[in-house]
Amino acid sequence: MGHMKTTLELPDQLLRSAKATAARKGVTLKVLFTEALEAKLASAENKDEPWRRHFGALKGLRAESRKIEKVMEREFEGVDREEWR
């Protein structure tokens, strides 16, 4: 993996906070900024399509939905159409 140098202008307070955080974590500013940017970019990818992040959690609901639909079908089969006219 290659590296590129760049210059950034940051608000004074943000840079002071970043330096303090890096010191507490025992890492360099380069490492802190790299980790922070990687996390932000990964988060941005998920925010482009927020439904993707939670889609896997909904997989189990398909089977549950089918069960509910079958119960409803059975119940409606027992409804006398003449009563509802």
C-alpha cells in the first residue's frame, strides 16, 4: 500500500483534541487520522443505503411473514362471503 503526503487546514481546537487523543491512545497523529478517516468512509458507505446495514437482521422475518399470511388465508377461507355483502 502506497502513501501520499497532503496538507490539511484544521480548526485549532480540533487539532489540539486530536493530539491529546493520539497521546492518550499512544499513537501518532498519522495513525489517528488514518483510523478516523477509514471509519468515516466505511460509515459513509453504509449511509448511502441505510437499509443495507439492517437488511440481514430482517432475514428471519420472511419466514415469520409467510406463517402469518398462511394463518390469515386459513381464517379468510372460513369467512362466509354472503355475510359481508
